[in-house]
Amino acid sequence: MVLDLQLPAVPSFEGYVAGDNAEPLFMLGEWVAGADDIRFLYLWGEAGVGKSYLLDATAARLEVAVIAPPAPLPTSLPHDAVLIVDGVDALDPDEQIRLFDHYNTLREGTGRLLATGSKPPMLLGLRDDLTTRLGWGLVYQLRALSDGDKAAALRRRAFGLGFELSDEVADYLLRHAVRDLPSLNALLERVNIEALSQRRAVTVPLVREVLLSERSL
Amino acid sequence: MSALEHCWSHCLSSLEERLGADQFRIWIKPLAAEVNADGLSLIVPNQIFLQFIRDRYLGLIEEAAGMFMGGEAPPIALKVGSAARKPAPTRTATQPAAGEATAPAVAETVAPKPMLVGGAQHETTRLNPHFSFDTLVTGKANQLARAAAQQVAENPGVSYNPMFVYGGVGLGKTHLIQAIGNLVHQRNPTAKIRYIHAEKYVADVVRAYQHKAFDEFKRYYHSLDLLLIDDIQFFVGKDKTQEEFFYAFNALVEAHKQIIITSDRYPKEIDGLQERLTSRFSWGLTVAIEPPELEMRVAILLKKAERENFKLDSTVAFFIAKNIRSNVRELEGALKRVLAYARFTNQPLTLEAAREALRDILAAGNRQISVENIQKTVADFYKIKIADMHSKKRTRDIARPRQIAMALTKEITQMSLPAIGDAFGGRDHTTVLHACRTIEEMRQGDTELAHQYGVLLQMLRS
């Protein structure tokens, strides 16, 4: 029996595969570094492109918390605060007003806001006065990784787990599993546990067995 | 040029060939090389960038350098620094960017600086000193509001009291009213001025209620010489706030002190605001701010870029202004994105660069607006049935919205006039043409209709 004692991968900028997202990553670096001209940054993209991951990495670097609605926003903020909000889509009407209010406070002062959502600000379907403000700063779409970049990310994750991922297995994963990176990483971790418990190498047949057993559940 | 300097320029050509134009532009071009006694130092813009270069490209760089140096690569170090952040070529050479001279050599988290305001007295006004009449771009959309605002600023409490400014989000209402506050302050530094967002005013009322401090609250607000209150629609449903504001309003107006209010709607259209307030709001002057027209949007972009010390080419400004139409905030956001792209890629700010920078924004904004969507939006706005868009009814309360919807369809979509006629209950294309001409003429003479048309346009495009 293998005890599930693996440490979860800690989000870090080192662990993020940029793919086509070099420019937003660069700007996030500027935001983290406190650049005066990038105080308001909004990142959007479909699920699994790494929005939450980047926010967690940013929060770890700055030692602040990420607020993920429906968790409530703080009731008040100093005007020089750093606010990180993950998933503004989930803000209820009262919380939208609160974020609107915080935005004004931060803008009037020297504060900074980093927020994410699934869509560009103007398509969020939230209050106009909030979405126009989110669109006032820098807005970037985070794009999904190419298969090549995903394979590279999986190889890196496998290395972290202590084994080498062959091109053949990486290719198989990309063709047969759910293809967003969080799902692929989670699958890789399950395959690793199975490999350890059966004392087998991570091969295509083993991955196939894991996928089949999960489908039959 | 030393051998190592030659080496770096060789590396650049070799990497451009191997990586392709896109990857080269994104990752390698922003690097700056420094030759020192230990070898070559590559300066990267920030920590995140450093990690990517180290993980993905350092091997290739070393390989290219090794080939040039006859087999053995010189030591190559990566460090974060500001040398890689050369000003983009379009920035005017005579005007360094604000803060550039004092930018730290190594990127690190910097302590926020206190807000720069014009002295302690000014700080109590909560005004942003950058919002002045000088920095306000004027066009057809706001010239009336501006002229009135200037008059009010020159004779506060005398000419128009209250002054009520309304218009959609992100059109510059806050800038306009703060410009009044700043001018009044400039002319009379002892004047007691307060700018407050309605949401904060509500919070003040709640706090006064919790701490049983209404006397103090009243004393403060009733003693002002100029009260600027933004987004009054936030008072909707807040009865206690409305009551307190009613008393403050009466006290100030009776004492000939100026009140300036903004809202996203015409006063009488704010459902949920007490009638005694909305009727008072029309005692003075009510002015609208419309969405800016093309030339004004271009002027806004040029002025903003100038403030950022960038010389923006007018073709680029026109390109952005033609594509971002709904409000000024979105326009400014697009400009920031274009400037950021130029800085990131170290490219001149050409039309092509702007197009590339705004690719995802334009793709999101250019989503198809269908005729059905226009019909539904207009029907909802005028509280008629969607079926009336297709019906034969000719009563004015139905025919006028239908004509407006036809005019909007012609303006927003690429549909032919016969196709528009078909979509509106099989009407002839001459009927569509007549509707478009009628609405165009009415917009020149009927300000209320012109405003409604502008609001609908903004709703559909935002």
C-alpha cells in the first residue's frame, strides 16, 4: 500500500508554463514589482489556463491572501492596499458594489488590484460601473497552452514527482484524457500513485488502466 | 566592439533564425547584454522573465555563443534590472518618462508612495488634482456640460444650483465635476469643498447612525461651500440616506452654497429616489454627457498618450478610436494595452503593432450584434413588446422605437436595407431609409431622443 503523502505542488512562477502568455506574465511581474503604471491588472481566460495558479503564486510572493468569491471581500480597505480577487464572475450584487467601492479607494490612493474572470470585463454581465473600471487598467487574456507546452509542463511535474515522463506517455495523456493542465496534472499524480503501489514504471498500459478504472467507477 | 559584443549580436541573429520571429520578439528582443570582466550579463526585465529565459532559452543562447567563440561559450549570467527596459522608440527623446531617472536598477517590491495632492487643505476635499478643465478633452458630447461647469466654477452657488450631470458609465462625469471643485479651490483655497461618491456618503450615514453622531454629520455636511456628490443612483432604496441628503440639500441651497450631482440617468428616471429629491434636482441645471464621437475619442487618446510621455501616431489613435467606441475608460484601457505592448516588445508603436496588441480585445468586442438583439434591447428600453417591432401598428409610442431600432440596425450591422426591412415585419427598404432619415433629423433637434439613442448605442456595444 502506498500512503498518499505527496506534497501538493506549491504554486510558483517557476512552475508556470507560459506558452503564448509571455506578455501577461511580464506585466504580472511588473505588477508584483510595484510598477507605478500597472496598478490595475485583470486576467481572463477559460477554466484551466492557470488564472488561480498565477494568483496563488503572486499572493505567496507578496504574502497577501487571494479572495475567491463567494468568499466575502474585506469590508474596508486602506487606500494603499494590495487586493487580489480570483473569479469576479461569482460576485453577488452586494459584493460587486463592494469591489466597485474598493476599486475607487485603491485608485484614489496608491493601492493595487489584481483580478481574474472567465471573460473580458465588458462581457462579464456584472454592473457596468464595475466592468468599465476593470477594463480601465491592463487587461489580458490568458491563452490555453499548446500540446507541446502541456507536454513540457507534464514532464516537469513528473520530474517533481520523481520519475521521467516518456514522450509516448505524454502523447497518450494528451490524446486520451481531459486536456486542461490541472486535470492532466491530477491524472499524472494518480498514475504515479498507482505506479508506486504496483511497483511498475509509468507506461502507456499503466495510464490506460488508470483511465479505464476511473471510467468504470 | 569587443569580441563579446560581437558574440551577442551573432547570438541574436542565430536565435532569431532558430526560434522564429514571434518567439524571438517576445523573449529574446527585450534582453539587454552587458559585457563585463566575467563574461556576458543578460539583463532581463523581471524575475518571472528570468525564470523563463533560464529554463527555456539559456541553453540555446550558450550554444549560439559557443559556436561564435569557437566551441566554448563565455560565462553568461542572467540578472533582473532596468537596463532591459529601454524606452520604446516612439517615446519622445526630450521627455523622459515620469520616474524613469529614479527607477531602481533591480526590480523589487516598492513601498507605495503617498498620494500627491495640493497641500493639506486640498487633501480634505478628496479631489484628484489631475482632474482639471485643462486636462478635460471637449467635443460635441460634452461641450454644453463643460460650458455650464465652467460657469458654475466661476460663480459657485449663484448660476445653477444644483448642477446635475448625467450620462452613461465611463464618459467623464467625475472628471468634469472634479474640475469644478479644483477650479473653485484654486480661486478660493479657503472654500470648504468635499467630493464624495454616493456609496461613501451612504457609509457615512450608516456610521453616523451606528455611533449616534448625526449632529456631527449634519454640522459637517451643512457647513460646506461646495458639495460634489457622484453617482447619486446609489441612494436608491436607502431611505435614511435620502432623508439626510434632503436636509443637507436644503441647508446648502438656502445658504447659496453649491451642490453638484452626477448620475447615470436623468433625475426623473431614477426609480426608487424620493420625489421630493428628484424635483429639487431639476431646480438648477441638468446637463447630459453623451458618448464621445470619433474625433473626440482620438483627441482623448492623443492627450492621454502625451501625459504618458508617448508620441502617439494619429493613424494609431484613429485605429483605436474607431474600434473602441463605448466609453472613455475602455478607450484608456486599450491605449494602456497598446503602450504596454510597445514596451514589452521594444517595437515602435505602428498601426500593425496596435492591431496585434488589441487582437483579443477586438475579437471580444466585435462579436456579432444581431438584429434580434437590437430589437429586444430597444423594446425593453421603451417597455413595448418585441412583437411590436414586426407589427403594423403605427401609433407613435410603437412606431418611434421601431424607427430607432431600424436606425440602430443600419448603424451597427452590415445588413442591407431590404434585409433590415424583412427583419422588421417585411417592410420595404424605402421604409427603412425613411426611418433612418427621420431619426437622424430628430437627433439634431430633440436632445432627449439624441440621448436615448446614445444610451441604446452604448448598451448594445458594451
